[in-house]
Amino acid sequence: MAIAYNGLPLDRAGGHRGDPAWLAEVRARPGSTVLPLWRDRCLVAEGVPVALPAATDAPWAGAEPVFLALDGQDGRFTVDLSDVDEAEALRLGGAESTVDVRALFPSVPAAESTLLAYAKGLLHWHRNQRFCGTCGHATEVREGGHLRVCGATGCARLLFPRIEPAVIVLVTSPGEPRRCLLGRHRGAAEGAFSTLAGFVEIGESLEDAVRREVAEEAGVVVGPVSYLASQAWPFPAGLMVGFHATALDESIAVDEAELVEARWFTAQEIRARVAADPGAFKLDSIGHHLVTSWLNGNGAGLG
């Protein structure tokens, strides 16, 4: 089963993007394009993300396009128009509106949604790394946008794009009938249950993070933890690492901060929820994959 935002079928050209002459030549190719974004949102025209010729001398509000990858011989670039207001960004991009990357997932090809998520994460990092965290000096863009370097001679710190790792887990009960644990997060609609997740903290393994998050949020003690899959996650530049885990007992004590409710569900109950609401588990989330893989072991998946 394919997982959203994974498996970009393009060449990131890591061995070439440090060469400004090569980047300029790729950008000048007739088939190369630029994806303009505004404050983490895609520019859209007629429901389709805008992609403009990279060779154009378009006035990108002073912003320099960032290289993403090669699509055959053509380059795919992105540019951040966040320094102007939304109306001006729409004018520059020839767009009608701005739309969140996740909202576009059902309507664009998988490879394009992956490229958009990649662009969003990289531009978000650039927007928040304009100054060195060590000395405060302005940073300079290198490697086609995959590196920033502190411009202070005495510092010259290298700054790479930041990825924020998080764990997401489907916890199952220790006995029969097999059931899975889902929680309703604060702010979620009544009856909206999902898998548990949280960011990895310094000094802990991924498995430790699973056990801590489940214990903190749901008061459930977890035993065996097994890796299932991972996902690039545009929130804005995360890495979601998915696990299945088995609880040592079925006691629940929600923290009432992150979670307001948690309960155990049978496979039949999960299927009934999906039949009543096909969007119960977001199709672009690895949480959908975790639940489906568990249901497949109980007969049939979500479909």
C-alpha cells in the first residue's frame, strides 16, 4: 500500500546542485518549471497548482528559486513569495487562490503531491533560517537552496534543512478479541478518534518515544513495539515513523490535556465507522496505513 508524500520519482541531483553554473543551465531549459508558494500554501489556478517556466525573468519579489529535483532533463524549482501580501503573490504567480498542500492531496497525482510537500518543507526552513542561531549574522543560500551558511567570517556555521521526527502508533490489546486503541484529541470533533502520535525528544529512541507518548497521553503501558513504515509529513517538514505496539493491559487514564477520550475498538467497530464516514481516517496520513494493516490481519482492510 502506497503512503502519501513518499517515493518521489525524481532525481534530487545531490552531486550537482552545489554547482551554480549547472543550476543556471538547468533553470534555462525550456521544460524546467517553478512552483511558487506563499506562506506554506500552494498557488492554484483552476484547481491546479501553478507551475511557471523557470527560464522566465519573472519578478519573484526578490526571491531566488530553490532547486528541488530533475524530472528527466528538466529542473523542478520552487520559490517563496511570502515577503509580499497574498494578493501580490497571486498576481506574480498568475493564480486565483492559495491552498494548503494537504487539501490538494486527493486531486493531484501522487508524485506531484510529494513534490509540493517537499517544496513546502524546504521553503518553510528557508523562511525561518535567515539568521544564524549561533551569532545572529545573516545566512547565505548555497547548494541550490539545500544549505545556508552563516556569513560571519568568524562563525561560518553550516545550516542544513531541519526535519522534525515524530512517532505514530496503533496500540493493540494484549488478549482476545483483538482491539486497537484510538484517542480523541482536544479540539477534535465529538466521536473523531485517531491513532496516537508525538514528537521524539532528545535522548530517546523511537521505541522509547512510542512508550512515553502512549503512557503520557492515554495512561496505557506498552510492551512490544514493532516498526511498520515511515512517512514524509508536510507539517511542515516532519518525518512520521509508524509503529504497531501491544499494551500490557487495557487500563486507560487519559491526560485530559492532549487527549480528552480514549477507548478500545474491535475490527468490526472500525469498519462500521469507516462505512458511516469514509473520511474517518485521513487518506494522506500514515495513520490510515497503520489501521488498514491491522485490519488486514483481522480479515479485511479499509479498502
